[in-house]
Amino acid sequence: MTTLDNVKSVYFIGIGGIGMSALARYFKQQGFPVAGYDKTPSPLTKKMEDEEGFIITYEDDEQKIEDCYKMPDSTLVVYTPAIPKDNHILNFFKDNGFVLHKRAEVLGLVSRHKKALCVAGTHGKTTTTTLLAFLLKNSHVGCSAFLGGISSNFGSNLLIDSHSEFVVIEADEFDRSFLHLTPEMAVITAMDADHLDIYETKENMLEAFEAFARLTRGKLFLKKGLVLKTREVDGVYAVEEKADYYTANLRVVDGSFVFDYISKDICIKDLRLRFPGRVNVENATAAITLALYAGVTADEIRSALPEFKGVARRFDIHANSGKIMYIDDYAHHPQEIRAVLSSIREMWPDKKITVSFQPHLYTRTRDFYPEFARSLSLADEVILLDIYPAREQPIPGVTADLIADRLTVPVSRVTKADFPGFVQEHVQEGIFITMGAGDIDRFIPTFTEMFNRKL
């Protein structure tokens, strides 16, 4: 597909996904009729239906597709590879002459007329992307943005600015999606092994990042320690470590991180970031670097940065008192879990940490269960749910017990049905965290109410 000229309606298979919903919102704002299917309702799809006028079905039944979306010549069908291949709605479109397009392919097309600022990486990219968009939006530069999370400042994963030449995009490595993009400038935050159900080996995954880097037309920045073999970079960034772009003099003042941003061209002293977690200072260093090259001024960064409220499901504090704090986080890779728990331990060294984790995917559990166990053992106690399968079928011998058996701290194996009652009975103090990329977030309202009652 090279043009949208003939499109009269758009149908999304997997519309409730965070990336899919941003693209669906874009087409809705452009005036197209938009509908879609998703497996289960969520707060996001409820908002899309109740407040934004989307038509969404949760039944995998082609009879639920309205007639205006059944015209192959004028209906754009967008799907996510996370949809199982035996999905009836997916196969209806496949069997009836429709050309199906991946989300990233369409995103690449709609963003091609702007200068794309792309953030890639196996972790850190959502916060970095959202902060970059926030800095641009709160400057004279402005931007549109397709985010991989719901910005707590904007309450959305989509920003539209017809006057700005820039679009900020989270560049997703899953299924090599980011290879459909044409970055004007880019940053890579991490290249840890992940998605081995797609790539099979870390080497194959690294080759995809190399290909993404070669697609970048202008400046490319890496986290210090990462290496690209086939493309020169324009600089590396780091926290409290000398680099081309780095932060120094990092300290905590009144619950905020305060630091200096330093490069060969500029030094911005005493920047303030209220969003918790040392890893987010690293993410801020990357975002500030791209923002400066996009034309944002030092004064605009100094003014905007303290107002950044973060991203839903990234170090999201839902209840807090002297006795107990409840945090939710999307972390689903061992390195992400390690970063979150290390940040919590640094900020609250005397608090007991209880983490409840829902492993995401059989293949990821199979590939990384020793690493999961080591990272989760940074907590004082672990509550472990069953694996969330998403698009996958069970793999014999692969269960959450692979992780539980290797933990070096106390662990409880709990079903989702028993989860709220178990937490209410056993978690009385300290810091409690729900963590994972499956449907553990459905418990956020329950636990928020539960712990706020205890305040």
C-alpha cells in the first residue's frame, strides 16, 4: 500500500492494543468511519466506545462486521500480528479479497510526510517517547505523536498538531514492525534479547536493530554500552557517566530527581524530574537530546520537565501512605523488572517490597525463566500468577513454576480468582507492586480502592 486515496472506512483487528488504538484514533480524527474487534473489553476500549464513538465488538464473529467495512476496494483493514491465525474475523477479510496491513506499515505511511523522531529499544522506549512528545508539545516546536502508552499529562496515546513538522513515534521491534518507519532522527534505548518467538536468536534481533539504524536518515543516538556494527552513530548517552550526552550531579531533592544535562554544546543545570525511578533519568537524557536537536530550547526543557507526570502503567503510584504504597508497572522483561525493583529499593531502602507478577507468553517464560527469577528476587516477597498466553498455545512443561522454583525469596503461587483476597489478607505494609503485560492491570481499580481504604 502506497496511498490512502481510495480509503473510505477503516477496520482494526485488535483495536484495543495500545499502538492500534492510537492509529484508530488518528483515522477517527481524520473523519473516517472506524470500527474494530478486540478479545476483551478494557478501560481503553470503554473510553473509545463511550466517549469517542468507536464501534467495537468482542465476539470473534464475522457477522458482527457492519456492511460498510465489507468492501475490499474501499476498506482499509489493519491488524496486529498478536491476533491468532485462527481468528474468524481475520480470516473473513483474508478469504474475501481484502489486502490486510500491519499497524506499523500504515503508521509508516501516515507519518511519512512529517519528520519522524523515533524511539526504539527493548525497554525504556514508551517513557522516552512520551517524554519526548511532552517536551516538544510544550515548546514552540510542537509535534504529533503515536505513543505506546497513555500519557498521564494528555490522557491519550495520540497527539495531532497539523502545524508542526515533527511526529514522535514509538518504534516497536516486535515482528520487525519498526522496519516500516523512516526516521528523521532516532534513539535506541536497549537491545536485550526479547521476542525470541519471532527472532529465534538474539543475533537475529540485533540484525533487525541494525536495519532500523540504517533506515535513519539523520542523527542516531544510542545508550552507552550498546554497539552497532553497520551504521555510525552521532553520540551515546548515559547517567552519571561521561558520554557525548550525559547527566551529572544527580540527587534527590524533596522527592524529585535534580540533575545537570551536559553535552559538548550545552550544559543545563538543576533540571528537575518528578517522575520516580533512576532509569527515568536515563530516559529523560535520551528525550532531552532529541528534543534539543529538534529545536526545543534549554529554557523550554527546564520549564516543561518538572510537569511530566509519566505514562499509565509505568511506575504508576495508585495509593500511598506512611504504611503502604501501591504501584503498578508494565514491566514484563527481566531487565525491566530489575530496573523497577532497583529504583524502588534505592528510593525506599527500608520498606518491605512485595511484587505480584504475571508472566507474559509461554515462549518468553521458556526463554528467560532463570533471569526472571533473579530479577524478581530483588523483592522481599513474590506473588506469582499463571502465565498470560496472549496469542500463544501452551508449551508442555512451561509454567510459572519454572520461575517460582528458582526464586531466592518467599513466593506464593496464586490464581487470578484468589488474587484479590490473598493480597487483602497478606499485604499489610510496605510497597506492593502489580507487574506484567497481560491482564493483571484489570486488578488496578480493586487494589487502588483496597489500599486507599487502609490509608
